[in-house]
Amino acid sequence: VGNGAIAAYGIASWNGFRRRPGHPVAIDLARVVGIARALAGDQHHFRFIEIPLSVGMPFVYHQVVDDGAGGRTRLLDLAHALGIAVLTSASVYEGNLPQLYAMARLMRAAGTSDSMQHWARAVVSLPISENSIIQLFEVLLAWRGADRGDLEGAVTSCAGDVPGIFPAALQCTRSIPGVTSALVGMHHPAFVAEDVDVLTRPRSPAMTIDALLQSLSLRDDRMAVRMRPHRE
């Protein structure tokens, strides 16, 4: 920054911001910003964090952390207060949405009905990291308990008239209050066209997104989301 090579910098972490406070690999955002300010004052140029956040990985939406002043607040609200832009990774669940929706259907049916396709192999996919697996099953259990029908249909409904399961999930992620930009990998020109079309549409209502993400959490320490303006 001092040499003019870059304008700002940040931290991209798969697990650091999703771990509960006190975990050995948890990253304390308030402490990081405090270190940056101690070294360079208010013009420290630490301006970004990148975190996994999507309908399959909603944990960070509910994450409650220390605010650096003896209080507790949601991570997304703390980032906004500190002037940190939030970028999301795995915005469409790393392309595993069909598997996620299939697992949600299996979870809802388990113990309540027998599968008519019991001879067919269930095609599922799990994220690699242990933390991701734990949080995946939290999502599945929460959705089963919410008794709100089909998860794919709920995501599609939240996205409005956005066509396709991946663009619909991307619309939900980019509409989360506090998210500056939703990053997504695309391996085909057709995918690029679909996702660019999402940008031509207004974001989904914050309360609609909040209702969906609240139904995907088992957290007993989550804080009520305060729907206040966030930086776009």
C-alpha cells in the first residue's frame, strides 16, 4: 500500500470467521482491525474479508462475535461498523446445490416415509472440511425442523423470478444485508450469461432472505437481525 502497488487488502478464510469465538483457529475481526490501526492509524487500508456464505453455508449470517468493546454483535454488523467490505465465497455452495437439495429431501423423508426409489443410489456430496460437515448437518436438521416444504422451492421463491437453481441461489446470497459482493466460479459461457443476468435485477427483500436463513439455523445464541441499511 505504501508503495502504491495496491489500494487495499483483506483476509480470505474458509474456517477462520465461521469458527465460534475462542476456537484455536477463529479469527477475531475486531482484534485484527485493532492491530491494523495500531500500525497505520485509521488509514490502514485493511478493507475486505472473504467468507463462505450461501444457502448451504449460512453459518456466518448468524455468527455472534466480540465487538472489541466488551459487547457482542453479529459478524456482518461488526464488519459494517468497522468499514470492512464482505465478499462471499462458495456463493452457490461450490456447485453442490443439487446434492444439498437432494439431502434436504432425504432428511425430511427419513423416518416418516419409505422411498419409492429405494433401489437407487442416493447421490450426495459433502464439503471436505470437518467444520463444513458439521454445519451442513446443522442446516439439514434445522430445515427438517422448520417444516417449510422443499428447500429448493424456498430458495427459488426468495429469489423471485430469477430462473435456474444456481442463479436463484446467487441472488439470495448477493441479497444478504451486509454482503458487498458474491463471488462465484463459472466454467462455461452459458453460466456467465445466467449469473450476469442476476445483476440486472433488484436484490431480494432483506426480510425474505432473513426468514430463509433463520430457518436454516439451530443456533440458540443467535441475535435478532437488525434490518438497517448496509453499504452496497
